[in-house]
Amino acid sequence: MRSGNLTKRITIQYQTKTSDGLGGFVTTWVDYKTVFAEINPLSSHRKTEAMQQGLNASHQITIRYLSVLKASWRIKFGNRYFSIGGITNPYEENKELLILCLEAAG
């Protein structure tokens, strides 16, 4: 990984539940950290669900190593959101993370 390739700013978010005051809970996303990343598209395909067109796109996002990142978290890039499908620490060197993500739009 070359630091010159990490040109995109992403925000890593985790999910939390807060009381709604009526005995229930509201799920919200909280910003954990903003980091520089490299985003590479892998594949995309159109889908039709409930008579509406949509697009599923998978991406590989590369960031510097973070020990706390979990697959249940998500990544925000501008007004786009990516759910994390898998996290890889290449060669177990703790230098970078390769994150496989799915972006659902439309």
C-alpha cells in the first residue's frame, strides 16, 4: 500500500440504540473515525425488486490498519453508504485492511 493511493476520505460508523422515551429503542449510526482510503469498484449488477430498479455494486476499500473495525459497522463516503461484507489483514502485518463492501443504491 502506498499512502499516495489513499486519496478518498471516508467515515467509519457503528450502530447504536438509544431509548425513544416510550419503552422502545431507535437505531442510529455514530461516526467512529474519518480516515483516508482507496476505493476500487469490483462488480455491479441491476436488480428489480417490488417493481423498482436498483443497483448493487461491490467495492474493495483499502485503509490503514485499525484493530477495532467490525463487519457489523458501515462506511460512509459522501452521500453513499457501504455495508461491510469482509475484512482482511493481508499477511497479518497490521499495516492495512482490505474491506469488501456492498453498496446498494436506488
